[in-house]
Amino acid sequence: MKAIQVSRAGGPEVLELVDLPRPSPRAGEALVRLAAAGVNYVDVYFRSGLYSKELPFVPGQEGAGTVVEVGPGVREVAVGDVVAWANLPGSYAEYALLSADRLVPVPDGLAPELAAATLLQGMTAHYLCHDTCPVRAGDTVVVHAAAGGVGMLLTQLVRLRGGTVIGTASTGAKAEAARAAGAAEVVDYRPGALLEAVRRHTGGLGAAAVFDGIGGPTFDESLAALRPRGVLAVYGQSGGAVPPFDLQRLNAAGSVYVTRPNLTHHIQDRPELLRRGAAVLQLVRDGRLRVRIGQRFALSAASDAHAALEARTTIAKTVLACSSTPPRQCVPAASGGISRRAGSGR
């Protein structure tokens, strides 16, 4: 089978297309032929060596496809089932060998590509506004990188819960995308722009929550944007790690809370995984949660996908087409796709 392999930590150039033996499932495992894999910033962390992983490895934490073989004792899925997953390794490939009890059924009527584009970031957005800081009707919250994959889904989920979103974005096109997802206002990263918007929307009270996947560069202003007893959820660090800080700052800011949540701890057992995964995929299938696929790349062009992600030129979700059929160019679609020529490989 064709797969992307990382043999050494480094930049996008270390993502190499190789031929690997097609694996066979053991007890408790299922072999899935991928339709598509989601590209997420956590993949960059593993590729670059920020997150350690034994070399060589096949990257990718998210995908969807059809079960083609199951190992002994598997009861959760059967051959022919269309499934999706998140937080499982090895998705940048034509086939993936996966733990059957971590697979989520894809609802009838939902394209596998959309499921692959939804699950990891959709479940992340779901736990942030349902568990980390349960958004209530009338709450104003900040969503950093509101035109990103998590940002656009989180904005919509906050709106579904009756909240108001102030988003941040780095370009005019991204601001437009964030507003289309439902953000009431979108500001750039100029010092003071966010605080001014929050004061205006809350009458000076502050935001109930700030959902921040950027980390270090936005931390200080995020903290300052909170209302008393507000919550700052730093769920990623695409801009760099948050430096150590004095806990007294949380008191001075109004007894606020800071947390560093992770999806893994919000899908700890199969019932929780199925409950959260099904909720997100059902919203997508019913049209209440719009997934925008901004970029599609061939599997062989995984390095181009990573380069675009790190250069902040992507909007919404990026996916790899993992089957042998070449990917379509991006065209306007019900999923909210945008016109963009995808990488064709190297």
C-alpha cells in the first residue's frame, strides 16, 4: 500500500511517500481502506519532533473509510461498515490498522470525506463548549483563529447553544469565513483590538470564555479579555507554548480559570466516544453544523498540505485523498468547500 512515512523529525520535506506491506488485523483490530484523512496541527507537532514518537511512523490522527477486514473477537464493527476515527495513528495511508473499539459509525447519508474532515476538530469543539466551559444563552466568548478547522466548528456550536462569538483572524479572507460561520465580529491580532471588541459587546464585563488554540502569542490578551470567573481554555499552541506565569495573575484578573484541555480526556471510553462522535456527525448530516473543506491534497502531496498549514494560508479544513483516485479540485459544495487548486503531488 502507499503511505506517508516520517523517518526523521523535521519540516514538511520529511513526509515521504513509500510502499509498505498491507497489514493484517489481529485480535480487536480492524483494517480500514481510507477514503480521506484529516490534516490537523497535531500532525505537525509529531512530524517536527515537538511531540515525541518512535521512528519511523505513518502520521495522521484522523480519517474515515470502509472496513475491509476484522480480527478475531471484533464485535464493534463489521466488514463493509463505513467508520471514522480520531486520535488514532497512521491515517496518511491507503489502509490503516485500527483498534475496533475506537471506531465511530458514519451515519447513512454522510460522505466519508466529510466524516474525515469533522471528527477530531468537531469533537474538540464539542467538548470545549459543552464541558470545558458550558456556554449558556447570552454568553459572549472569544474564538481565536476563528477561520480554522476547530474555530469554524466551535463558532457554530457556540451559536447553537445561544452564545455570541467574537473571533480573531489574520486576513480579510479568513475574517469573512469566520463571519460566515456565525461570528458576530472578527478582529485581527493588533494589540488592543480584541479587548476593545469584547468591551463593546459585553458592556465592559468581559468574555465568559476564551478558546485559544494559538498559545503563547495570544495568552496575555486572552487573559485580559475574561470577565470575573471566566475560563481561558488553551487547547493548542500553534503559535508557541505559553511561558510560565505567576498564579497571582488569575486572582488579579478576577478569579479566572486557565486550563489546558485535550480531546483524549473527553473520549476516554467507548460510550463517551460514541456519544460525542455521534452528536457531531449527526449535526453535520442534518445540516446544522457546516463543515467547510478548504483544501484537498493528494496523499502524495502531504508535504504541500503541511507547508500550507504552517504558513497559515489554509482556511477551514484540509484533507488528504487517500484512495488511488486523484482528488477533485475544490469547488463550491454543500459542505461549504471553496475554490482552490489542491496540490497534485511531488
